[in-house]
Amino acid sequence: MSQTENKKTVHIISHTHWDREWYLPYEKHHFLLVEFMDQLIDTLDNDPNFKSFHLDGQMIILDDYLEVRPERKEKLKQLIEQKRIYVGPWYILQDEFLTSSESNIRNLQYGMRDAKKWGNISRIGYFPDSFGNIGQAPQILAQAGIKHAAFGRGVKPTGFNNLVSEADIYESPYSEMKWKSPNGTEVVGILFANWYCNGNEIPSERKAAQKYWDGHLEAMEKYASSNHLLMLNGCDHQPIQTDLSQAIELANELYPDVEFIHSNFNEYMEQLDSQQSENHLKTVEGELRSQHTDGWGTLVNTASSRVYLKQMNQEVQTLLESEVEPLAAFAYVMGDKYDYEVLEYAWKTLMKNHPHDSICGCSVDEVHREMVTRFEKSRHMAESMKVDVLEKLSKHIDTMSFKKYGEEPVPFAIFNTTGQRRTGVVTVELDLKREYFADGVHRKQLADYPIDNRVLIDASGNMLDYQIEDLGVVFDYDLPKNQFRQPYLARRVKVSLEAQDVASLSHQAFALVVGEKESNITNRIATAKNVLENDYMYIKINSNGSLHIRNKATDRVFENLLVYEDSGDIGNEYMYKQAHEDLPVTTEELQASIKLVEDTSIRATYEIIHELEIPESAEASLEKEQQELVWFSGRKAKRSKRSIPFTIKTHVSLERNGKGIDVQVSYCNVAKDHRLRALFPTDIESKVHYADSIFEVAKRNNQPSDQWTNPDHSQHQQAFVSMDDGEKGITIANKGLNEYEVLRDDRNTIAITLVRAVGELGDWGYFPTPEAQCLGDQYAAFKIFPHVNEEEPAEVYQQAYQYRIPWSRIQLRNQVGSIPASYQYISADTSKETVLTSLKVSSLTNDLQMRFFNMMSHDGTVHIGNNNMVERYYLSNILEEQGETLVESNESITLPVAPFEIITIGLNVKRKK
């Protein structure tokens, strides 16, 4: 090999890692960003040898800058087109584990679309500071045409380490490796083994440069798999190195056997690929969560920092991806407009809360106050669009059949926007009578209007069990499209019914009509004192408030589920650290107050109240340790000796045909420096469990690796965590509770974190965060699914996904419509392994796009019926581009879905007029 071929090339890539908000509030970082961008543009203008700059992989930086400097848009576009500035592919740099599957996709969709408008894109899956990396990232990136990923965490570099250990699959001898998704898709992974500031502040003075390069070249060569060495010139909020050209020129002079170039990721990846055939890269598989480290630096407990943010995020994500988008797709099929721009605004407003320092809850208090406002802004826009879309859909639904079965029908429709058939209790508010101000109102007559002379029927006239609650006379208003606002008073009621076996992607209509309602409760659910029971399970509430659950089909029993545990936390927003010499307080030996608060034919609920005494906070020495910057893992503070009352109220509900137990928890958090968890001893003999992640139900070990020294082994989840041994199983679904742990005890106990209260940010300084103590009213919602009958885990997982998605509903007019009272808008059926994650309309093609993934290690299927509507099916991708035609006719289609595959199908539809 020639000397030229042996010559090392150092690719110096200028960049900054720009956290929009973190140890400063957004606008203070924003001010610094404007200064930074001004300096970047000036440097590129005045120094032709300053070749290019990598703008942190996130498009939102341009939006933020142009809010203040709109006149520089054309200049920026020119620099990007000239490949002086590299942008994209993301809209923001998200936390991968704490944002939903579809949020990760929208982030890439909007980011790449925006980058193309600017004329150039950095084609690298850029995860510089993610707190771990999702296992399906290679498959997602590959579908977007991205062949490389760069990340700073998750893999432990070993250098030339020939020792074989259980950690082997999570270690690489090189900073370059192959990264494989569960379905087998691979990208080239690039680990920032020496972090993303390994080329920061390169000296341009000879003596300092010699010392600098002697150390840095050795560090880079230790992990490099090729002659191309990666050096990142920048760091967090790092200003431009304006003398970099001189520094590179000096480096070339000092080291003639090494070539130093001012590079970019696209060029570096091209050169790296050219040598890959000569190298044998290690393959790492799936999730990269620093599983094989000591466990003290994973930052995983950000999953429970400021839980209220995670709950708001889950609510708004679900509203957009599982309610508004599919409903808008229904309306689009019916001939109505699909409002891409409103959805983009709502999504981008939400995604401003998805950077890791934001959604992880690890910033100063001002940051998270602003996040609450952003969540509300996104939710308000999404809710408004949902109301508008439901109103459009309601005008198509024929309700005249109800008049055949009773007088004065008050019809309404419920919508199942999930990909599976659905049964469950639905609650809807109905106006039995309205009086508009313009016509004159009579409050007393409305108050006297009868509500008990009604029966509930379906479209075939069948009478159904239901419950009615009087909401009295209420004020409300209409906002007509072509008139001034119309205020009115209404006699309003709340109706609850059990909807049974409602088809996927459909609506079903019902009506209240005049008739005599039967008052007798048959088939009681609260069959005895402190007991809930239906055809599937028997639940006994123990005196301490825990649950005894027996599966009637298999006679398998779970004992003492739902014990609360409170422990001291002297860590920070990033990491949990149990207080020194702490003995957790639990409800295991506590007498609970138990009361039946709902007893109907469709649902019964018990209220369980626990009165605990817990320490009010950590002792005063914790604040001293924080101020003295004692690293959290070395702190010795204990919990305070002063105890205060702490009351937990729990509602446990079972529906008539429910296969899970709904749990609602509420409490006023009056204590500081602590963590509250719900415990579920499974008594299942298994070494592994399963947790919902991003397009994946991830299989994880119950016990950590031998290297793990942290007593806490918390992990991320999205919709659920599950464990089974083939005969006995349990799944705990949640709404916005992203942290769990499988305890290292003899019962394989699953612990779900409900709140984690701490008083400082942590990391590189002392940043007090009193609002991270989460004082005041708190709540939590989760659902316990014992695996019943002969169900496979995949069937239970489908129910767990449905749990997070509300039924949509709307009151209807008495009218003639173009579609019947029960109607399936898109006929789609999947095998139990296959999950629908998205139904929307693509702005690229104006076609319907349906995305699915296979949870399991064996093939699944998707069947889409035609309904005389689909003119062409084609294989798409996560960017929702047109691909290979699958069927071009009025036929139905059945497609296989390979193990762990993410598949997007485009439907060119004939819309109604």
C-alpha cells in the first residue's frame, strides 16, 4: 500500500450543539442564537477557507433565527445551496424514547421536507446527545434514504479489547460500527467516542497546537476503523472558531504525514464508506441504552422527572396522531378538505417541547413553565380541528332510522379511530333541549325538562344498558361559519354506555328516545363486599388496599398487586439516588379505607384511600451538598426526621366486558425529595420482560449486567410493560408514565414511577429547580391486564395500545345522510401481531397513508378492503413517498408484514363528492 493510501485524514467538522432551552430559558438562549448565527454568516462571508458548518441536524434553528432576522433569509438560503451550511434532517433534536413512534416520524418528515426547501440536506441520522438510542432507528433512517447515524451515547467503546464478555453486543472496538434494527436493517453507526467536542477550540499558535494535536490524534486513532478520523469542532452553544482556517493550516504544516481538512458529514461518510470493504466492523443490535455500563450515567431517570410534562405530552401526541389525523382522513374520504397547514402548526408547536432537555424535564423551571403553555397551544389547535372535522363528518350520517323506534330521538355517534375492533364504556354529553337567546330562553322550563323518560337504542332499535347523569342547565354557544355567534341554554346530561365490538376506523350511532328505562341492575360487577367480578376475572381488594386478581379461565392468581412505595431521592432531574440509609415507606402494612363509589350494570368502581406518614423532605445537608457540587452518586444526605401526612386516593374500576382493571390515582404532593411508585409483584418465573418502545416491543433482561453498580435499574416505556412465562402473564398499560423498573427481588415485581420530586437540575453546576418538586395536586392513570383465556401477549398489547386512545363522539342532528348509522370508512384488518400507528393524508401525494409495524418475531398480515373507493395501492415509506404499485384495481389487498417490519401503504382513493 502506498504512503498516500496510508495517510490519515482528519475531518474537522465545525458545529454547535444548540439546546434551545436548558440551563437558561428559551429566550435567553434565543438571544445567544441570534448572536451566534450573525457571527456564523459573517465568518462564512469573510473567510472563503472556512468551508462549511453543520447546523446541529435540526431545522428549527433557522426558524428561531429568522423570527428575529427575517431579512437574512435569502442570505441563509444562498449559503445552504452553496453547501457552506448543512441543515437537517430533523425538525428538532428529540428525545427518542420519550416521544411517540409517530412523533419521531413527524419530526423526520417535517425536518427533511423543510431542508429540501432550503436546497441542501445533511444526510446523517444525527443523535449527538440523545439519552440512549431506539432500536428501530436504523430501519427508520434507511426508509428515509439515510445510511449513516451518529450518536454520542448508548455504546461503550472498548478500543482494541479482545476480551469476550456478555457486554460484547453493546461494545465496539471502533467508533464506527454496523447498527442493526430488529428487522435486520443496517446503517453505519458513528459513535462520538471522544464526545462531540473532541475538536473544540483548536489552537492556532504553534506551541499550543503541537501539544493539542499530540493528545488528540492519539485519542482519535484509538477508536478509528479507517484512515479517516472524525473531529468535531464545537460544543454546547459553542461560538464559532473564527481562526479555524489558520489552525488547520498550521496543523498541516506541523504534521505533514496527516491531512487536516475542513469537512462535513456528507464528505466524511463518503470517504468512510470507500474504506469499509477493507474493514470488518462490529455489528451492534437494537436499543443502545448504555446497558453495559455502571448505570450511573444513563440519565434514564429523566423518564420520571416532572411526570406532568410526560402526561401532557402523551395526551397531545395521542390527540394528533390517533384522533385528529384519522378523523380528518375519514372526512377527506367523504370529500372534505384535509388541512395540512393546521396540522403542521399543531405538530411543530408540540415538537418544540420534544428536545431532550425539554421533554426530559431536566432544565430550569422557566423552561418547563413555557412548555406547559406550548402543550396547551398545540392541544387547543388540535381540539379545534377535531371539533371541526367531527362536525363535518356528522353531516354525512343518516339518523332517520331512529324515528322508527321512538319519539324525540337524540342521536349521537362514537368513533373508533384505532386499528382493532373495540369494546368499552363510552361517555358522551348530550343536550336534550336547547333554547337560543335570539328566540328567548326559559331557564325554569329547561330545568324542569324530564331526563328520566328515555331509553338508549342502537340503529337497529335494540335497547341497551346505559347510565345517565344530570348536568343541569348550562350555557353554551355555536360559532356558525356564516353568522354571528349563537349563545344558548341547554338541558344537558352525561350518558355512559358500553359499546361492543365496534369495527376499526368506523363510527357507530345510538340515540336516546322517549321510553321507560329499566332501573334494575342485572349481572352485577360489584358482586360482594370489596369485590369486582366479570366473566374474565375476579378481583378482591385486600384490607391494605392491594388487589387479589384471579383469572377465571386459567385459575392463575396475582397477589398483592398495587402496593405503593415512597423512597427518598437526593439525586437530580437526570438521575435518581436513594437517600442515605433510607427505608422506603409502603402501604403493605397499612389499613386502607375502601368504599364502593360506582355500581352500575356496565361498570363498578371502588375508592381506596391510604393515609401515610412520610418524611417532609431530605435533611438540610442535601442543599449544602448541592451547593458544594457534590456529585449526586456520592451524596450522603438522609431523609428528614419530620414526617407529614400524605393521602393517596385510588379508584379501581372494572367494566362488564373489560379484560383489564382501570386505575386512577390522585394525591396532593406535599413532600419534597422523594419518589412514589406503584408495585406489582408478578410471581412470574422469567428472566426477561417486554416494554413498548418506538415501533418495537423491546425484549429486555430483568437483571442488569455485571458491570451495573447502580442499585436502581429503571428503564423507559411508552404504552406498557409486560411479563409472561407462557402460562401466566400481566401487562401494565399507562398514560404518560414513562419509567418502570423490574425489581431485583424474588417476585419479579414491576414498579411504575408515579412521581419523582427533586430540587436541582444537576449536570455541570448548581441550578436550583424548586418546581421540579412537583408540589400540589397530581394524578396517574394505568390499567392492569392479566392475560386471560388463551390470549397471546400480542392480543393484550393491542388492548394496551387502545387504552391510551379515547373514543371520539359527537351529538348528531335528526337528518337524512349519505352514510348509514354504522359505517367503516376504511376497511382494514390486521393480524394480532400487526399494529396500526397512523392513518393520515400525505401532503406529498394527497393520498391516504397507513402505517403499521409488526410487534413479533413471526410474520403478520394487513388486509385492506376496497369499499369501491381505492383505485391504487402502493408501497410507501416513512416519508410517505410514492413507491412500487401493489394493486391497481378495485380489489382488496392482503400484505405480509415481516417480523419487526415498519410498513407504510399508500392508498389513492376515489373521494366522495
